[in-house]
Amino acid sequence: MPSLKTLRNRINSVKSTQKITSAMKMVAAAKLRRAQAQAEAARPYACRMGEMLAALAASEFGNPNASPLLVGRPNAKTHLLVAVTADRGLAGAFNANIAKAVRAQLAALEAQGKTVKIFALGRKGNDALKRDLADKISGTKNFVGKKVISFQDAEDVAKELIRGFKAGEYDAVSLVFNRFQNVMTQKPTEQALIPAAAPSANDNATEHNYEVEPDDGTLLERLLPRNLAVQLYSALLDNAAGFYASQMTAMDSATRNAGEMIKKLTLNYNRARQANITKELIEIISGAEAV
Amino acid sequence: MAIALEILSPEKLLLARDVDMVVIPGTEGDIGVLPGHSKLVTSLRGGLVDIYENGAVAERFYVSGGFAEVTESRVAVLADEIVRQSEINAAKAAEALTAAKDAFAAVSLDDAEAYREASDTLIAAQALVDSVPPHAIDKI
């Protein structure tokens, strides 16, 4: 039977934990709102960009000189997985899910006889993956200390990815990130970055009827890196929004669990207190009887 | 007759409304877009987007580059960076021009891509300095 003092101390410590988790929940909720607004604001641009790219890509079908960023390289051997995670933890399985998805993808690609490299975007993903896959991690970047992700950040990463691709370090790039569906659900998703959706014969049938300035090839050369940056940007924004949502949910259940624990401990405490009083009473009565 | 104009930056939708005419700085030259324009996709150089309403310029934006998609009833300007002309900071613009000039001087002629990028940046920076609204110049 723990003494009254230890019980009291435990109740107090659980209470202060509960205060922290509920404060974190509030903070996450406020940040989630901002992150969600940012993600939504960025959507129209990404949407238009996608439409434009699709129209232009169709015209490149069957062109042997089409940009490798668009159609990829023949017999791609090395595959780069970009793992997008948050920089901080305490968000349930948010980061662990990405690590799991990356491992699954890695196994699948290696089964096809491909070499796999990993680019860890976000501190937690790097921490989780480097334990056993340190030799596969070819690069890492995080945004620790940044309040909001700017487009410039995404563009820097995109430039780095394109540089590596052009240098022949890898032949294909795909992105693994948590797609923000709603506050309760963030789904680990894989998305191809390079090649950016190879045009198919089907597209060709509905070839675009745009006039193009300066010309298809030149425009695509500018559009493709831009598109890569946009995709990365929207993945990073989804990641940020998903992280706060996940943290909010995690902290909410932590607060509730702490509440339950306090209830249980208080019950124990009161029982022990009552038992003590009863014992003292018995002692007094039996003492009085003896006299 | 009006044409629906959308100006978007990667971060947000900046402006969406019906205008009479819009002039966009294409890489091959300025393009005036009226309702019923043929379908067009173009890349943009650094320069000013002029929005015309009731026969006069209603608003001016500086874009550093990007793309535009034009259809019969709609113009979408996908800008890299965009500022309202009245909000351009003259000192910062001059600074950017100096930096772009230095970068252009340093770039090697053999690296075609870097050269193209540096010259694009220089054009954009020059256009930015040229776009500084007249009242801001007096302040320097």
C-alpha cells in the first residue's frame, strides 16, 4: 500500500502533465488552423500548374528528345525516395507511419532489383530511418525553427533534387508524405516526382490546341522544375497541417488519459485516507477500552 | 464584355476578377489580352502586368517571371514572385539589380543553363528597378 504522500505526489505530477498536454493541444489547434489556411491558399496555383503541364505533356508523347524530367530515363536503376516528415514528435504515429511506408516501398523496389536512396526531409524522419538505413540516406534537410514553410524552401529542395538527377545520382524520384485528408486522417501517400507522369497515347488523342510561346520544349524546360517545386511545396504544407492535426488528436487523448488516471489515483488516495482514519479510530477505541 | 483574370503566386490566389483587358509581359514580348483571345500558353519575363478597366490602367503588378495561360474567357497568370507596383521598395530593387549584375558577370558562358538563369534574373531585376513608381524615386 503506497503511503498517502506518494499518492499525493503522483496525483500532482499527473495533473501538471495534463496541464501541459492540454496546452499543447490548444497550441496545435491554433497552428493547425493557420497551416490549413496556408495549404488551401496554395491549392489554386498547384491546380492550374497541373492543368497546364498536362496539356503540354500530351504534345510530347512519342518525342524521343522529350525532357527526362518528364518521361524519365530508360531502365532506371537508382530510385530516390523523399521521406517528408515533421521536425518534432509528440504527434502519435504521424512520423512513424512515414518511416513504415518508406521501409515498405524500399523493400518493394529492392525486390525489383533497384538501388534505393533516401532523402530525409524533416528531422524526425531522419532520426527514425538513420538507425538502420544510415547507408541509404543520401541527404537530409529540415526546417527546425521555421514557423511557416515558404515557397523558397520548397524551391531550394527541388533544385537540389534536380541537380542530383542531372548528375546521374538517381534515375527516378518519388515522394512519401502524409496527405492531409481531414483532421482525423492523414494518409501516407507515395507520389512520383521524376518522371512527372509520363504522357500516354491516350492523352495524345486530345492534343492541346494552345498556341505556345516560345515553344513546347523551352516552356516545358522551365515548367518542369517549377512543377516539381510546387508539388514539393504542397506536400510540405500537407505535412505541416497533418502534423498539427495529428498532434492535436494525440494531445487530446493524452489529456483524457491523464484525467482518467487522476480519477483512479484520487479514488485510491481517498480509500487509503479512509483506511487510515478507521485504523486510528480503532486504536483510540481499543485504547479506551483497555483503561 | 469582360475577361476573367486570375493572378496566382505559389502561396496564394492574389486576385480574381473580371477586367476589360490585361497586358502581360511574355518572354517574346508584351501580350495584350482581350476577351475572346485565342488559346495560348506562354512563359513570362520580369515586367509589369497592366490591368485595364474603363479604358485606363486600373492596377499594375510587377512579376519576376512565371507562366500565363490564356483561353477565350480566362487569363491565369502564374507568377514566381509578384508585388503591387505601389509596394515596390526602390532601395531593395536597386540592391537586387546590383546583385543580379554581379551574378551575371560571374557566370561562365559554357554553362548554358546557369547563363540563361542569370540573364533571366538580370532582366527581372532591371524590370523591377524600371517599375519603381515615380513617387518612390524622389524619396531616395
